[in-house]
Amino acid sequence: MRMLITIVTVAALGAVLGYILPFWSLAFAAAIAGMLVRPGPWRALMGGLVGGAMLWGGLAAWADAANTGILSARIADLFGASVTVLKLITAAIGGVLGGLGCVLGDRLRGPRTN
């Protein structure tokens, strides 16, 4: 249950802070979620990873659909990759940011005593 709460908190807080702060706000939001939920180190890593990947992957898909894939096709041609690979790389970077941020927040609170 804590992992599901962590995933939702990371994604929601990351989406809200993403409108105010730069791209690194996902790591900040995940650290706050890790501090609030305190899921434990492995659940924090997996919850932050899934929440961040879902958020950034969803935002990449939404931006791609908003301009009918023109920009992502050009960027994919520039890097010699497909649009799908580009979206997966974006989701993976978001997952790493979210996972490491959530572990940092969880560890800053110290070990759980319950």
C-alpha cells in the first residue's frame, strides 16, 4: 500500500511542481514524497522509479500527440533513433530522477522504528 501511495504522490507532486520549477523538480518532489510517506529504501526506489517514469513518459506522449509527432520525429531523426525509443529514454530518465530522489527523501528521515 505504501508503494502505491508513493507512486501517486511522486507523480502528482512532480506534475504540480513541474509547472513552477525546472526539470529537476521531479527529484525534489520525489524527495518530499519519500519524506512524507517513508516507504523504506527499496519501496522508495521502486515507487519513485515507477512514478517518475509514468509522469515523464506520459508527458512525452502528450507532447508528441499535441504536435502530431512532428517535433519528436525530427529529434528522433537527429539522433538516429525511433520516436518510441525517444519516449522510453525520456521515461527512463524520469524514473531515475524519481527513484533516487525518493530514496534520498526516505533516508533523510532516518530508519523507521515501527
